[in-house]
Amino acid sequence: MTFEDFDLDPRCLRVLRNQKLTTPTPVQEQAIPLVLGGGDLVATAQTGTGKTLAFTLPSLSRLAGENRGSSRMLVLTPTRELAQQVESVMAPLAKALRMTTVVVFGGANMKPQTDALRRGCDIIVATPGRLLDHMGRGNVRFNNLEILCLDEADRMLDMGFLPDIQRILGKLPAERQTLMFSATFAPELKNLTAKMMREPARVGIEVTARPVDKVRQVLYTVRQEEKSQLLLQLLKEQPVESALVFMRTKSRTDRLGRMLKAANLKVAVIHGDLTQRYRQRALEDFRSGKCNILVATDVAARGLDVDGISHVINYDIPQAADDYIHRIGRTARAEREGDAITFVSPTEHSALASIEKILGYNLERVERENAPIVLSTWHPPSAQKNVVRKGRTRGLLRRR
């Protein structure tokens, strides 16, 4: 199948040809005809599956040619980075269709956004908080809205945007097409879907990737109450270029961040309850090297694009194998090597078993006696079995 097989606007197809895009991804193949049909849609798809084009191509094709400049499509995103990314994908298609896009987000000057909105535009890409600011000031109205899209909806809920989303929904026309794209489909999303959508079609794309061979993966079995001291020992015995530490909950993320800061380590924390300005500053500090340890929840870290992460540490083991693979894929980029260290408590072994089943091999165990033990050599995944190494922690985090 190619994009030519869909009933897309010929001008959109021309843009795709210029970008050397000919074959749709699985989520695009399933979602495009459903969106073109005008019905509501819930799509479960990870970042990197082509989901932005999956809603952009059919939506713009549907809107082409009528009522220009009347705010006919709204895309809500959790962060300014994603809003800018979505708008950059939409812009060449909108230009070809003689439509206009505006992106609005917090942490930026209101006036240029206000001017652009008051001039009129066809498509608005926005973060919820800043959009409500503009709506409250009368800068934008959605009387003619035809399509609403929530991108990374689960992340918006994790970041506490549900009240904002509900306020926005209350000011939108009831007669509209509603699209929702999300990496997961939590119970809270089911409740939101029931309130805002009419018999939506459902698309689910599961991506089971494999970690790159340049990621050295090791596993520590450790009691839950000993994890913080083990992490502290690993981080302090050998300097780390940059480490991304994954946690399961926001409260645990905060507690660990405080503990590491008390140990005089350079730490930043991100999770959904923090303000966008705080999260942005934390990410900038991590990118610039002002701090070299970032403690984060999965959802808050989604879309994080930082080169040079030398270590990924799974303080809390993820429940899904795909989440494990996405986590450790943050290191060993751009031909560099990287380390992935996973802590597993006795109650987490069922999650470990499912991860190893998908990987097709067992993670290399690092045995602990009175002190943590070091991995002295590394074997590529094809050679890994139930290998156990002994030694001290010193050197485990050394760049090889």
C-alpha cells in the first residue's frame, strides 16, 4: 500500500513525494481512512510510529478549500516541544493547501501568539494552559471548529491537565470530529473518551523493538528499601557523564530527587505534577550539563530527546517489555556505547520475566555480597545467558 491509495488531497500527496514518503506506517494505514471518514478515533501508538502524519494528512485533506482562517482544527499537546514538533509536520502540508497554522504554548511571549490568533488561522496547535489563557482573553473562539485532536493524551493526564482539558471541551462545539492518540489507554482515558467522543473507532499499534547491541545491560537484585543506597553508591564511586533514572510514581521521583540532592549530586527531577516552566528548566539544565542526573517518570520523559546520555537506570522496573526497551534506548545513540542498569526487588520478578521473554535472553546478573558487585566484562546480547559476575561496584559506571 502507498499514500496514493488513500483519498488524500493531491497537494498533500505532492508534499509527501517531495519528502520521499511513499509507504504509510501501520498506524497511518489504519488511521487515515477512518479519519477521512469523519468519525471519532482512539489510536494507541508509541512515539516514533508516524502518528502525527496519521492525523495530520487526513484532517487537512478534509478541511481543504473551505472557511479559511476560522480555527477549524485544534490539536492539544502536553508540552511546548511536542506542540512545535506537530506544527513543523503540519506546516508544509498546510502551506500547500493555502492554510495557516499557529502554535501557542507557555513560557513564551503572549503578544506574537495573540497577534497571530487575532489575524485568524485554520489550525491551532496548543498546550492546554496557554490556550485557556488566550480563550479567557478573547483571542480565539472555536465556533467553527470541526476537528479536535488530543496528542499524547495519557501524558496530558499524567501532567495534571485533565481540568484544563475539561474546561476547553466545555467551550467547543458538540458537533465535531474528535481524535485521540495515546501511548497507553489508562482507566482515566476511558472515562474521558466516554464523555467527549461518540462511538469512536479504535486502532492499536504494538511496537516490540529490540535494544541496540551497544547498550550494556546488567541487573541487580536488591530489596526495595536498599535501592536508594545502591544507587547512591553506584553514582558516587565513579563519575557519570549523564544518567537518566526512571521511577514508577511522582511521589517516589520527588523523594529520590531530594535524597540525591542531599548527597550533593547534581540532580533534576521531572514528572507530571510539576509546572511546565519547572520541567523546561530541568530539561535545559540536563541538556547543558548543569546537572548530570535526571530522575523522571516514564510519561514525563516521553519525547525527551537528549544526546549523550551515558547511563539509563531502571530504579523501578517497568511493567511492560516495550517500556523497558524504550527506556534503555535513550542511551547508546549516535554510535556511542551506553549502560542500562536495572534494579529488581523480590516483588518485581514477574515483570522481569516478561521483559526477558520479549528480549529472548536473560539479563546479566550482578551478584551482591556485603557490597554491590561489578560487571568486569560485557557480552553482546546474543552471548548472554544467566551470567553472574563478582567484584566491587567501582568501575561499573566507567565509560569503556
